[in-house]
Amino acid sequence: RNIFKVKKRNAEKCKMEKEEKFFRETFMYDKEINVINTATAECSVPSKRRVDLPVTAGEQLEVIDVTEGNTVICRNSEGRYGYVLVEHLNFR
């Protein structure tokens, strides 16, 4: 039984590493990834571009970086990264 838990954790870790690698390559992000804030999505928004992060209402997001304009780079609970408009987030 323990073997299955270990394999599941390893698979999740591998997926997170893959998502981080994709993020770094796509966004040309070479800084250290630090969570600067957390936010809740106020509404569901599908992604229009590959670099946008699709969010669902009530989803908890970690804010990684602030960009120029009205977007921030966020990470969801699955480890995916992308741009999210500030107007779709609640920072309380």
C-alpha cells in the first residue's frame, strides 16, 4: 500500500517540475519563484492564449510576479502557471 502513495507523490512532483520547466521556457523567467501573495478567483475565465491561466470561481491562486499592465503571473493548485487579469482576483 505504501508503494502506491510513493509513486503518486513522485508522479505529482514530476508533473510540478514539468510545469515549472514549461513556465520558465515560455515566459523566459529566470528569477527564483517566490509566492508574493495569494488570491481567490472571483469568476471563471477560460484561457484565450496558451500563456493565460484558466481559472474557476473560488479557486485559490498563488501570485508569483507582477507584470506591467493589469496582469499578474499566478500558479494554481495543479502547478500550472499563467497570466491572470487583476480584475478577476480578490486579494482578501
